[in-house]
Amino acid sequence: MSLRDKLARFSTELQEYYAAPYRAVFAKAQQQEDDLFMLLVMSEALGIPNPASFYTLELLPIVYEDFHAWHRRMGMANSPLENIQCC
């Protein structure tokens, strides 16, 4: 191995050493952002007024796949919507 390869490997391992403790924090932050996005998209169906409902309406088919996991994370045992029966 050349010196350049050793330095590159050391740099990669050092970056992993410093980034590893925060990986769970970043994953949780991403999950919270996804939950907020889901709430914004589903707000009209949940009865919450949404001024951007015209734009979020076209996103509904995309978020239907994740709806079950989302409502379980939010503490709802069953789907809160009559027209979406996922459980």
C-alpha cells in the first residue's frame, strides 16, 4: 500500500469514527421530517385545513404506501381515515 492509500483509508476510518455516534440522531431527524411531511399531505383528509391542499393532493398516491407505518408511529391503532383501510 502506498502512503496515499494509507492516508485515504485513515481519513475514511476517522470520518466513520466521528460520524457513527450521530447516525441514529440523523435517522431520527429524517423520520420526524417524513412524519411532518406525511401530516401536511394527509391534513386535508384528517380534517385539518391546509392552504396548500391543491398541491399536496397529487402527492397522496405516493404517501399511501407509508401510511400504515406513519399512523402506527403516531399512536393510532387503526387508520383514522374511512377510505384508507390498511389494518
